[in-house]
Amino acid sequence: QVQLVEAGGGLVQAGGSLRLSCAVSGNIFSINVMGWYRQAPGKQRELAAAITNGGVTNYADSVKGRFIISRDNAKNTVYLQMNSLKPEDTAVYYCNVKWLGHNYWGQGTQVTVSS
């Protein structure tokens, strides 16, 4: 059974920083793509950032230059460093991994940015 456990959400003032982490456990290895999606109230879930096992990254335009995604393949863990946070970054952030044609999701972690 594959499990994704997220940590690092919380409340921060605009301009501040947070770091999210997502540890993947279970019988899973050589994960192709790891990423972070987010869903704000009343909006659809959207990709924030993703990274391949080769280190190729992809960012939503709204977070480029402020967020940095990274991964530790030995630990099956993905990170999202979020800097210069804005109130519009407020959302539930979900970890996602794609492996052998399947999508796996974390339970979500709330990020709230106050103005």
C-alpha cells in the first residue's frame, strides 16, 4: 500500500516562507513524477510544481521565481520551498506521485497566508 504523508503547512504572513515535505512509503520505487497541487476554496485543483526523477521541474506561472521543488530519491521524499508568499497562495496543498500509470495523493495540508 502506497502512502503519502505531508507536513509543513500552516499560517504565515504575506512575504513569509514555508517548506512542505511529502514522504512516500510502501512498495514503490523509481517514482517518475512527484509534485504538488493546490486547491483554493471554490476553485479547481491546479498544479503548483512538479519534478521528474531526472530533476526536470515544471512550475505554474503564478509561483515561478517564488517556489522551489526538490526531491530526495533515496528517501522517496519531495519538498516545496515557498517564498514570498501571497494571500492568493492560500489553499490546501496536495502531494502527488505518478507511478506505473497510477496517481497517488496525500491527504492535503493547509497553507494560509494572511495579508
